[in-house]
Amino acid sequence: MTDIEIAKSVKTQPIGKIAKKLGLKNKDLLFYGNNCAKICKKVKEKEAKLILVTSINPTKAGEGKTTVSIGLADALSRLGKKVCLALREPSLGPVFGIKGGATGGGYAQVVPMEDINLHFTGDFHAITSANNLLSAMIDNHIFQGNELDIDPEKIFFHRCLDLNDRALRNITLNCGKYSRHEEFTITAASEVMAILCLAENLNELKKMCGNILVGLNRKGKPVYARDLKAEDAMTILLKDALRPNLVQTLEGTPTIIHCGPFANIAHGCNSVIATKTACALADYVVTEAGFGADLGAEKFLDFKCRKAGLKPSCVVLVLTIKALKLHGGVAFEDVKKENVSAVEKGIANALKHYHNIKEIYNLPCVVTLNKYTTDTDEEIAKVKQCFGENLVVNNVWGEGGKGGLLLAERVISSTELDNSSFSFAYNTEDSLEEKIDKLVKKVYGGKGVKYFDLALEKLKLIKSLKKEKYPVIMAKTQYSLSSDEKLLGAPQNFEVEIKDFEIRNGAGFVVAVCGKILLMPGLSKTPAAVNMKIHHPNGDITGIF
């Protein structure tokens, strides 16, 4: 059966009943039909066992990180634990592009999968609208007389759209009295998305929106969103989107899904308010960070945990035999054929991520092999030979929580270990160059950094604005530890190329744009959209995966 068919074959519970598992009442919810709701209750902060699920560098074969997160949460629930899952919202870009949705697969899914993968509760639309309202106010201000003397050639804040559209990467705006260059960002990588992920209340949200660096005036002085008096209107558009969304897994495990920044071009974690709400309502919280541990997990640990005061109890590193083969040099069309030597070569990538979690961040790490029917006993034995007792094979795709019970047991025991030595890859007081250098050398395994002229120019601006102590969010390819997607496995002696910087003053970080990475993706030759169908008369949808 397809994922949609599996989801429809399982009878789900009313969302009010799911909420009761977390101690929530109907009055604490804003209902969006029978299957999802927003949590309105202000919860009292409490520490829980926070489990981060990450993976090796992703490949075309897929790793199933979200599927494992869901299956692990279901398994913990089967073991009698009070658990809440906390995930990101899917973006329409990948859903209609090539990656597909982000609601898991097989018998480890969150539902209603079509709603979650499409418009859901409208959070992404609110973010897009708030973002583009500010852009409209910037251009309107210049058109109407430009009292702030904004330089049209020095506008740093860009419009956004929640679709993959390469035609919007480099455009010219004709504003009547003037024209200027513009480049759209996908909504998942926008600053407003990051702000919504980080704000914990309306006052903080409003302040952060006001702190957005719009650009420079003709004297080179900064202009902020608050100078345009845009922060209240933006916050009005975002007020409901700030509330986290409650749904469920196929097995009825409560799941909070809120915000969805990409990890390759943004910070890759769900909202702080979602994670803290989950921790307040449950004893075990399973969350995931986008793409590989060099991106999502690094940003979760170095940025989100530091910003929000979170401390993970355990990290789960997901890998697959297929992905190991690709990192070992096998062609994609041969990935289903047994190749033990390629698996052995590809393990170098997994070992690097495992080392980082254990040695740099000083956290317990459980390695799990997401099992496929094409995996052979010899290939699995090679992975076990490498990781020994630290490896757990799971089959959550085929069996749901039942297929993750051994993984859940190992995770529970790992969360009992002392995590008081949790540390970061860089220090807050490091300069921006020092932060990047430490990430490249320690986390990626490279030898250094090469800055392009535009990046050096932006560095001067960052220092003049006294923003160099901000955390850094690396925007780089997800397919490699380096900034070159062709360097698979665990490459060494490479340089990471920094071509530009973006100052996200409202969110409180700087984005380093690496290599060929783009903040607005494009569609593939055959996008997923062409295979989607809607059927008469009930509007049933097929083709979403």
C-alpha cells in the first residue's frame, strides 16, 4: 500500500482525545476540524528527556529520519512513557518539487498527512504574508518620498514564496518612480520564519520583527523594520501562527508540528515554543532537525539549544545501507545490489557524524539502521562490526512503534546517562571568522575557509554594525560535509567557500552562504506536482509522498 492508503486504513482519534493524553482540555485548544488544533494554553516550563533525531548526510536513496522519529515516539508510548513528538511543518516547495512531504512513511506517519503537507493551519501563508507586507512597505516608503533616505541598491530584506521557483532568484522590480534588483527567498529560509521559530510570546515576536535590518540609507546607516513602523502589522498577521499545532501519529501519539525552516539554507529546527510546550506536557520528547548532523543537528545544538536553554538527553543518528553505499561510491542505479565493500567505505560518513556528537557535543548517541527489504545480512553485519553495541536495527516503516521497541529501550537507557558535559562547537564570544573556522575544521573535517569578495565586503559591514558576535547559520549543500555536493563520504583537506553573508538581525544570527547553495530552490525536470491527482467526486488526493 502507498503511504496515503496506509494512513486512510487506520482509524484516528478525535484531536481532543489526543490532547487529553497531554493533560490538555478543549478550552486549551483552537480547533481546525476534528483532526488538528492549535494549543492556546500557556504552559509552565518543565524539563523532559529531550531526544534529537538526526542522520548522516542525505542521499537520493533517503534515510527516513522523520519516519524514525515518529516510530521512536510510538515505541516509547508502547513502553508506557508519556511522550510527545515535535516536528517541523512541511514546505510546499519540496512537496511539489522532488523531496516530497515530511510526515513519515509506512506505519510511522503523522496524520492528517494531506493537510499537514499542504496548507495545514495556514502558518506558512501567514509567514509569507508578514514577510511580503514588510517588503511592500519598504518599496512604498521609497515611492512615497523616502523620508528615511533608504538606498534602493542597499536593501537586504527580500520577498519570499513557499514554492520552488527559480525564475524569482534574480528579478528587476519596476516600482514606477524607480526600479531595483530583487531576489526571492523560499519561505522556509526567510527571516520571518526564523523569527517565528524563536519568539516565545507576542511581545518578543513584535520586538524581533521590529529589529529586522531592512537595509542601509544613502549615508550607510542601518534602517530597521521598526523605522517603517511595520512590526505591529506583521505581528497581527503572525499572532495565530505563533501557536503550535497539535496532531497525532497513526498510533495516537500526540505530535506538535510547528514552523519549518530548511536546514541547508536556514536553521532547520521546529519552533522553540513547540519544543518547550512538548517538554512541559510530556516526560519524553522526540524531535528532529533537518538533513544531516552537520547541518540540522549542529544548528539545533549550537544555536537553538543555546538560545532557548535546552539540553538534549540523547541523540539518535539514522543511517541506511543504501545511503552508505552511495557514500561509498556506488551509482544510484546499483544501490539495491549487494556491495559490502561500498558499505564499509560509506561508513566513514556515519563515523564522522557519530564522532562529532560524542566528542564535540559530549552527548550520548544511539546509531540506528533504518532497515530496507533490499539490505542483506552481510551488509548489516558490516555496519554492526563497525558500531557494535551502539547500533540498533529498526523497522518502524513496516511495523510502526512495534518495529522501534529495541531502539526505544536503548534510547531510554541512554537518556539516563549524565549529559552535564554538553558543550558547543564554538563560543559565543568568538569572532564570526572563528566560529566558521571551528565549524569547518571540527564539524565538517575541512582544512579552512575561502571568502569571496562579496563575502569580505559583507564582513566589513557586519563588523561596522557590531553584529560579528552573532551565531552563524551555515547555508551549504546537505549532500556533503563540505560545500561541494560531489565530495561524498568523509572528505578531508577541503576548503569551504563563503560567497556571501546575510544579516538576520531580527532573528539574531548571520547566514554564511556557501558554495553553489541558493536560497530559492528550483523545480526538477519532472516535479512531484505532475504525478499528483485529485479525484471526483470526493476530492481524494493521490501522488503525495
